[in-house]
Amino acid sequence: MITDSTARTVVAALLVAAVLVFAIARPRGLPEATIAVPAAALAILLGVVSTSDALEETAELAPTVAFLAAILALAHLADAHGVFTWIASVLHARSRSSPTRLLMLVFVTASLTTAVLSLDATVVLLTPVVIAAARRAGMSPRPASYAVAHLSNSASTLLPVSNLTNLLVFSATGLSFLHFTALMAAPWLVAIALEYTAFRWLFRGDLREVENPPDDHGPSVAAPTLALVVIGCALVGFAVSGSLGLEPVWVAAAAAIVLAVPALRRSETTPVAIVRALDLWFCVFVFALGVVVAGLAGGPVGEAVTEILPTSSTLLALLTVAAVAAVASNVLNNLPATLLLLAALTSTTGATPVGALLAMLIGVNLGPNLTYVGSLAIMLWRRVARAEGEPPSLRTFTVVGLVTTPITVVAATVALWLALQV
């Protein structure tokens, strides 16, 4: 049992680093929980985190993790019903062999997919779709692929359900689903618009008109009406669940069940595939990571972060919070950064201003576009893009990140401050 606070902090930092390095590398494709669970157990055994604190952290994360599993199942079932096949057909038909038009359509599709079905659905299910659509039209897949990667982060600020980070912070804000969305709508639109403008310039060489487009229109794909209606109803359910005292996980689970029954009956998926879509190992990883980060948040590091972060809602304060959150995301990864910063912001006496919490979300959601290690979504995108024969370039990703990330974080934070004044 370690009694010295400095030693506990060092051990906690080493455990967090070990968990993150393993999560990034994932040797032999082993799940992130392979190291995270032993690290959490070691943190408890060494006294870095007390058993009561570990149980409290797990209980606080439980509703969020349950919703994450439900939304992943919903995304899988939407894919089984042909939602993403239909999207591919629409992208190909509407782009009319124009790379610029395809990029615009990818921005719209990726932004909506991220907002409604979460960023995981965007990187896992949409990345192969946009790469295939670009190739089918004889275009370079680079702009579309990098757009999906960036928008999986940049477009994840709109709804409480768009990102795991949002879910972690949402309850602390005390806002309703609709109020949260109203405040984050302007930052969401500003970030997407700036990303699109930057992509048009950065990828101008890839966006030249195709001289001899392939004459491949292919058969049109009918819209999966049931799946689209169910997803729409789920969004309405998310919006009203708070006023009904209902956790959003039950809405997502109900929507998944409605789609699962016909999909299973028509053999479009299997029970095993649905369980696999829940990504239970990743859910265990989130619990274990929360316990490990609690050891860091409860020591000198947490105290230092608490001292640094302002808790007012002035524009300078919001910009400071967003900047610290963005830096922390690229040092720690955005998930542990969120846990650390949330603990720091809510540890002070009195209520934490909503603006500070939402500015933190802008930092941890948009900031990860700067580096490969900023978010788990980017790590996942790299694997998916590589599997599709379109391996990312570190140089390209870094250049795009350096151009877009600072300006989108600042502009989105200013938009949030203006929204808070209304």
C-alpha cells in the first residue's frame, strides 16, 4: 500500500500511460481492456484509488457505458437494414462525378451520422462507404476519408448522445437534451463550416474534376424506411426522455430491439453479430480507465488542473478551458482527459458554470483532430482506412490538423459564448 501522495501520483500516471500506449498499439489486436483491467486492479491494490472511490466511479459511469453499448447496437442494426448501403448509393448518384460535390455530401452525411449515431458509427461504418463511393466515381478517396476522420470529432458536439465525452459531461451540466443541443448548435455549425472551407483548400489538388468519369451509375437502392423512421423516433425519444425521467439508454435499447426483430427474421444479422456490436470489451475498458484516471484526478495532478481551470463564463475563461482541454486530449487522449477535467471542474464548491463544462467539451471533441493519439475514434479510423487500402499519412493528418484544429476550437468557443449570452 502506497501512502506517499507523490508516489501515488507517479504510479497513477504510469498506469494511465501504460493503458493508453496499449490502447493505441493494440498488439495482436487484443482488446484495450487487456491491460486496463489489471491496471485498475493494481491501482486499487496499491491504494492509488480506494475501493469506495473505484465503486463510486464505476456506478457513475454505468448509465453512460450502457448507453454507449446500446447506440453501438443501434448503429449495427441500421447497417444491417441497409442504411449505409443506401447512403453509398445516394453519394454516388448525387455527386455526379464531381469531387467537390462528393466532399460536400460526405461532410453532410458524416456530420449527421456522428450527431445521431455517434462518432464510432461514423468511423467504422461510413469510412468504407465514402472510400468506395470515391473510387467508384474515379476520384481520389483522400479528401472523403480524412473528412470522415475529422468530422467524427468535430461534428460530435451537437447532441448529448453524439460522443462518449458528451455523455460523461451531460449529467453534470444539469441541462435538458434540447437545451444542451440548442447551446451547442452554433459551435457545431461553425466548426463544420470552417473544416469544409479548409478541406476545399487543403485538398484542392484532389478535388479537380474527373476528366473521364466511369460510366457506372448502378441500380438505385431503395431508402430503408423502417430504419430511418426508427432512428428519427429515437431522436425524438432522446429529446423528451429527460422530462419523463427516463434514461436515454432505454430509448436506444427500444429502438435497437425494434430493428433487431425484422433483421433477425430476415437473417440480415445474427444474435452473435449484435452482441459483438455491443463491444463489451471496450465498455469494460471505459470502466477500468475511469478507475485508473480517478487515481490521477485525486492527487496533485488533479489539484493542479483545478487551480489552472477558470470556472467563470467569460469569453477568456471559456477559451482557456477549451485550450487546456484540447492540449490534455492530445497528451492523454480525450477520454481520460474528459474524466480528469470533469473531476477538476466539479470538485470546487458551488455549481460549476455550464459554459465551462461545454467549453471543455469543445476542447476534448475538436482538439483530438491535431494528433493520431487525440481520440480513440482517430485510432479506429486509421485501422479501418488501412483495411480499405487507403492508409493515412502522418504528414497529411498533421498538416490538416495544424490548419483546422486551432481555428475551429477558438471559433466554436466564441460561438458557444455568444449562445450563452442569448
